[in-house]
Amino acid sequence: MKKISLLFLATISLFSSCKKDEEIKKTLEIPSTYDGSAFEANTTVQNALINQLTALTDEAKKGRTAANTVTKENLENLFELGTNPLSNEITSYYKSRLTGNGNWFDKLAQASGKTWDPNSNDSNLTGGVYGGYLFDAEGIEIEQLVEKGQFNATLYNHAVKLMSGPISLATVDQLVAIFGAKPAFANSGSTNVTAENRDRAMANYGARRDKNNGEGMYSQTKAAFIKLQAAVKAGSDFNAEKEEALKSIQVLWEKINAATVVNYCYSPISALSSTNPTEAQIGGALHAIGEGIGFIHGYRTIPQNYRTITDAQIDEILSLFNAPAQGKASVYKFAIDPVNELPKLQQAMNKLQSIYGFSNQEMEDFKSNWVNIQQR
């Protein structure tokens, strides 16, 4: 009887020991580099979307010269170009703002081929070229709504669709591509980097906000993508790590966007608060404000569980840019009444700092294009 009891106890002990071993959490092994062996084959759709957006932007940019006329038909045709056009991937809200009579493509076309002056603003005028950029009658550079707005309304919206489905290794490649990065993660969109490795779209702006010390948002996004790929390769035991990486990518993409809006608030404050700014300085300031408007407006109506900022907060910031989501804009007022209008840009920066928890040092760092400063 004593032998049986000892055998029973030994068996229980062995079973408990095995169970404890099974309960030990496996550790995900994360490599230092991203595996790009199947990247090109997996990312034809995403590369085509960015190329299509580039072609559309290039057509809009022709309007920067008053001798050129841009047509709504050409813009809409480029928007519909390809087997999976931009129009398929954009949010329905943003699509409604771009297309149709009286909307952004139409306004850009009407302004092209003319000149404009913010001091002679008239609601009956259609806008035109000023200081090297094309503005509508309200002082909005619609080219920036077309391009920068679609970094989020189209490209990030496409990423949301990918993140909401099953995540395969091909999906990870596709997310990297629609962010605008390549497997080398060059942390630079400059011509110092070969075209096959150069960052585009939001990755390019992430690089500009990154001091290249391994701690910036681009570097963190790279690490999240490498972790995501490793977790998917390792299988279902690492679903928690996969979800953590996806969440990090979502948050960092949005923070890069917000940091870039902050960046585009600084130069108008500096230029328009100077004594007797030139036409080129005023045009450049309104151009920067247009970039900020585009970057923030594109997040409007993105599914809320894939972003931090709310539509109400977006609308508050757009109103501070004198470009409300609904109603008449008056961006030109920054040029003709800077004393009363420029404080709104500081208010917009303060709101973004509060929403995203940026430190004072980060806000200061966002003034800079670190790719240019470091010549990388």
C-alpha cells in the first residue's frame, strides 16, 4: 500500500511539473531586420495606389504655373485610373469632397490658369496662382487636400482594411508598402537613397520627424513591423504580440501625421509675423497651412477604433486653420490679418499636443526636417 501511494505521488508530481513547463510563456524571437524576400511580389496593389496618387498630384501641380489650365475631367480620370483605383480605397466622405461639381477637383480646375492675391479676396473670384502655388478664392491650396488628405483618407484607409482582416505574411508586406516604406527601412525619402529603398508617402514624413537615434517614430514603426512579421511567422502562440504590433503601427502612423501638422504650423507663424513678408514668403506660408489642412482632414470618418483623434477634434482644428469641414473657409486671412489670425495656429498645435501627449521637447523637435539637417 505504501509503494502504491509513493508511486501515485510521483506520478502527480511529474504531471504537475509537465503542466508548469507547458504554462511557461514562449518568447517571440524578433530579428534585427525585416525579411523582404517576397515583398515585391506581395505589394503590386499598394505600389500602384501610391503611384496613382503621385500621378494625380503631378497633374494638380501643373496648376502652380498660371500659364497652365488643369481640367476637372483629367483629375477625375486619374482618380479613377487603374484596376484598383484611388476611388475604390478612399473613404466615402473624402471622395464626396473631391468629386462632383463645386467640390475640390472642380475648384482646383477653376482656379488654374489665373492669378490671385489674398488682399483682393472676393467670394465671386475663383482663385489662382500666388507666390508659386495655386489657391482657391478662400486661400486653400487644394493640391494639398488632393495629395496629403489622401495619405490618410485613401492610403491609411486601405491599411485599415488590411488590418481588419486576417494577417498573413503577405499582409504585413502590404502594410509596409502602403505606409510608404521598403524592407530596408531607409529612414529617408531623399535622393541620397536609391529609388528601390527610398521612403514615400507617410513613411517619408515619418523619416523627417525622426532624429535617427533609434528612438524616433519612424524607428519605432520599423520595429513594430519587424515584430509583426516575426509574430505572424511564429504562429498563433504569438497572437498577443501580433496585436500589440498592429496597435503600435496604427498609433505611430497617426502620431507621425499629427507631428507633421505641427511642423506645418511653425513656418507660417515665422513668415507671416515678420516685417513686410514677400509674396513668395506669403505664398509659402499659405502652402504650409494647406499641407496641415490636408494631413488632418484626411483622418475624418476613418473608423474610430483605428485612430485616437475624433471627428469633433478634427473639426476644431480645421476651424482653427480657417478651413472648417463644413461651411466657407477663409485661410487667406492668415496673410492679411496675421496679428489676429496666427494665434489660431498655436492653438491648433496645443490641441494636438494634448490629444497625443507629445512632450515639449518633441514639439520643439517637430520644427525640423531631420532628413535635411542630417543630410541622409
